[in-house]
Amino acid sequence: MRRIWAKACLGKALALDNLGDCESAARNREQAFQLLRSLVEIKGLHELRDELARAYLHKVDAAFRSGETILAQTYLEPALQILEDLVDKRGRTELADELAGAYYSEAAISMRLGLLTATERFVNRAIQLYDTLITGEDSSVLQGPLALAKGLRSILFTRLEKTEEARCEARAAVNDLRAVISRTSHPELKRHLDSLLAMVADIL
């Protein structure tokens, strides 16, 4: 029941964020986070660690969008530790896409902080993990996050003054995603394409 309640709070926080009610969203997000942290770290309910990692990631996203980059990185570190342990050591492969997303977030944060070596390390990890996950017919939805990761890497290439590599990477990401959309017409992929085009507009 506590897992369900915490997930409901996180879902409500996301809905409130989408409605622009940031204050109420933050309150619901914090309620879910504190509950899950207490259950895992104090009560020892380690089966809820995946939910705690998601609660951390919600806080990462909120902090990053509000420009609090260092705070976002602070929240991301424990989320990464949990997800890496669950996926790499405990075989929770169903969480691998969330680990890839966390790597992407770390790359984006590192980019904003000007840490290009860290950006390269984490964006490559995200891309490699997404590539291994995109194998089945039902994995097309992951093409969006993969394309965004490649878009971020194209921006990294521009920072490293690798202009031609940046342009090739950006064009390939856009073209690959458009090809997937033409086959699937998945609405989430179309939103990812819009984000990707905005991200690499100055590179194409």
C-alpha cells in the first residue's frame, strides 16, 4: 500500500507540474520522497529501492528544470548508485532503460557544468545501454531517448570543436528518429523529435 501511495504522489506531482502548479507538485514529490526514503533507509524495505530511485529522479528533473544544476547532481548520485546496483549486480534488467535515462541526465548536468570529460563518459554509457535495449519490436519507444542522447553528444562534439562529427551525429539522430516515426507513428516519439530538432537546430 505504501508503494502505491508513493507512486500516486509522484504521479500527481507530474500532473501538477504539467498544469504549472509547481508548488503543489513539489509538495507531493517531497511527500513521496520522504516516505520512500524512510521505508528503505530506516525500515529496511529494500524491495522499494527502485521506487526510491525514481523519487530521486523526479527531484533531479525538477531541480534541473529550475536551473539548480548542483542540486540536481546531488539528487542524481544516489539514484545512479541504486540503479547500477539493481541492474548490474542484482539482475533487475527491467530497470535498464531507467539507468540509461539516469546516465543521460548525468551527461546533461555535466554539460551544463562544463565538465566535458564527464559528459562524454555518461552520454556514451547512455547510448551504449539504449543500443543494447533496442532489439525487439516493442522497443521502438526507446528510439526517442536514444536520439536525444545522440543529439546531446553532437552538442558535445561542437564544444570539442569537432564540427563535422557534430553535424553527422545530429543528422543521423534526426533521420533515424524520423524513420522510426514513419513506421510506428508513436506520439511520444514525435515529442522527442521536436525536442531533438530544437536541441540541434544550430548544428544542422
